[in-house]
Amino acid sequence: MNVPNAISFGRLLILTPLFVVLLVVFRSPLAALITLIVLGITDWADGFIARRFDQTTDLGKKLDPIADRVSQFVVCATLVVVGLVPLWMAIVILVSDLLLGITILVRKPGIVPVKWIGRVRTVLLMVGFPLLLVIASFWPDSVP
């Protein structure tokens, strides 16, 4: 196991559950925000390290998008549970990911290159969700 894959596994198995616990159990939007920022940094870091140090692997090419999708959905679902995001948003994210996964399995099994629209979607989620947590942290009376 190389460093980029370890980072992806850490994002999936440690940071994503930590986000849920911090927001749902401890009701700490600021701690959850910090965890979400670390999630975003590790998402960038694993890809950067893999490319920069020629450590790309087939496992990493499959693991990174899985970790991205799982963390994005879990973050969105957690925000639904605590009342910061409407349910329809989580449903849209889940359905789009399921359709993408089914399409990949049916049409192009194996590793599929990342498209620009997927990167834009990821960036929008990585900006939008933290902004919700900033509002919940510093202006808690403005959220439902």
C-alpha cells in the first residue's frame, strides 16, 4: 500500500465517520467543518502525491472516486439528518451516483477517466457544504 492509497483509505474509514460523529453526536458544526476541510485537503493530496511521485495504481484509480462519492453522500446525508440540507438534495446526489455507477458497470467496466463535469460537481459540493457549516457555526440562529 502506498501513501496516496493510505490517504484515500483514511478519508473513507476515519475522516468520513468522524464527520458524522462530530455533527450528529457532539453537535459541533465547527469541528465538523474542520474535519470537512481536512477531507477536502486529503482528497487533493492523495491525487497530487500519486501523480507527483509516480505512485498511481489501479487500486488508487478505483479507490479515490469511491472515497469521494461515499464521503460526499455521507456528508450530505448527515447534513440532512441535522436539518441543514433538504432531503431532496441527498436523493439527487445518491441517484446521480447510482446512475453513474450502473452506467460504468454496463458500458465501460474497469477504470473510467474523470470528466470535467465530475470535477465541477465535486468542487461545488466541497464549497457548498462547508459554507453551510460556517453559517451553522457562526450564525446558528439563521439555520432551521
